[in-house]
Amino acid sequence: MRVRWCLPAGLCVALCFAALAVCALAVSAPGVAALARAAAGPGAGAGAGGACARAPLSGGRTVSLEVGGRLRSALVHVPAGLAAGRRVPLVLVLHGYRGSGPRMERYSGFSALADKYGFVVAYPSSAGSFWNSLAKRRLPDDLRFLSGLISGLGRDLCVDPLRVYAAGVSNGGGMAALAACRLSDRIDALASVAGGYDGQPPCRPRRPVSVLEIHGTADPVVPYFGLGGRPTRDGLPPFVEGWRARDRCQGPPLVRRLAVRTSDLRWTRCASGVAVEHIRIAGGRHQWPGAQPPDPGPPATICASCVIWRFFSALPAGHRPTLTR
């Protein structure tokens, strides 16, 4: 897999990987050797002697990799002040229909949170106007792209492999959900906002995954109960019911009021200590609360990005549960 980093200064480092070994290295400008040392590139090897040996270069840059004959890209933001040897979480944030990684950075505001709390955030871009969230064979293999992105960033940066999270909105929320099902050995938690899940293949994760879902009850694009769906007996979206069952959550949820029109339902008695949480926004439409610029609809009652990071950061660190069937 070929991975290419391009930085704001115009310096690029191209690396060709075969499994975990670097098979070629090319540079496009002088001074890249110093840049590579600062970024602790994947050629340095794994563990304390590799990407974690030196403090990473901070700021935003674009990483590109070839998947299935297509050149794919993601905008990656690394916060300033990360110390050498400190393993940090990685958050993938997926845009919606007709979006892009750079637009999602501005829209979600996640980079500001990364700077404040010290984690790496990546904003991948779909191959066309939408993600292959239904895993259709004739469409781009977005699961392979996301898996390759996680691998590449894990080699380039001092990422904690046990704290890799995926979030998304609308079609991107559906893609993040598919990734949580198919890449559960690599993704530790999922957060979806106004996600579309209709038509997805059966979800059979290899292990429990913590899940947060945020949805407005008046969403006209992705209805709260799904396309053509009817209210369920317990009033929960089928997506939330499905994950509650997969994660073997017991008993009723803890319910609290977050803000006007906004309720939080949380299950904590789940398999292997994972959590399932649902935030219901009464009268909310197809919105990422707190987005910039704001989505059409009622004023936001919460900051979705803030709530998502709070959910991710509260999960137990350094533990990847297993699922006994």
C-alpha cells in the first residue's frame, strides 16, 4: 500500500509498504530527512524506537493512499505539544453526502477539540459524492480504505491502537457504523449523528463496540425510526435496539435531560464494560448540533462534537474486549 504525506510547506514524503516493511522511500524536496525525523515516520519501526521515539510534527496535512486502483485522501490534524512516547487516541470523522474531509473539519470543529484534549483526528474523503455504506461490491471499497488509513497513521504517528474511534454524520454516520461492524477488531467505539443505516448488511462484530447515536425525532432525510419505519414498542430507533442487543446490555437505560428537548439514554451494564448511548433531540431535524455553519432546523441544544469526545474519552483505556458467542 502506497502512503503519501503532504504538508503545508509543500514538503512531501512518499512511502511504499509491503506488509509492515518499508520497501521504498522517495522525497520531493530538500530537508525532508529532518521532517521525517520530526514526524517519526513509519520507516523508523514500531514501538518506542519508531513513531513514538520523537514528538510528532503538529498541524494539518493531507495523507494519500492507493486503494483498489484509486487514490484516496484524508486530512489529518495533529495537535501541538504532544510529547515523545505519548500514545494518543485517533478519531476518524466522516463527512456526509457530497461532503469532503476538509469541509468536515470546518463543519464539525473537531480539530479545536483535538488541540484542547490531545488526540489525532483524521477526516477522510469519499471516492465520489457518497460513502459505500451498504458495502456494495461494484462501489469503492471504503472499508479497505479506512482500514489502510488506520494502519498508515498507526505507523506514522504514536497512535494508541486500543483507542481508535469512528464518528460520522448522515451517510458518513452509516459508513462509520458499517466500519464498527466489519472492523470491530480495529475500531473501539462509534458515534453517529443522523446516520442512515437502511439497507446495510447484517452486523456481526467480532467483539463488543461502544456506540453513541444522536438523532432528531423530526429528521426528514433519515427518519428517526428508519425509512418507512414505525415507532418501536420502547420508542427507540432500530439501530440503537440492535446495538443494545449485540452488546448484551441489561436492564433499562439511565435517562437524564441534557438540555431543552434533549434526552440522554445510556446503558452501562453491557458486555465487557462497553456502553451504548442514545441522545434523542425532540423536534430535531437532519442536523449535526453545533455545526459551523449551522444546519437548517431548530437551534442546536448541544455541541455534538463535544458530546462525542466526552463519550470516547470516558471509555476504559488500554482494554479491547472479546465477544463470547
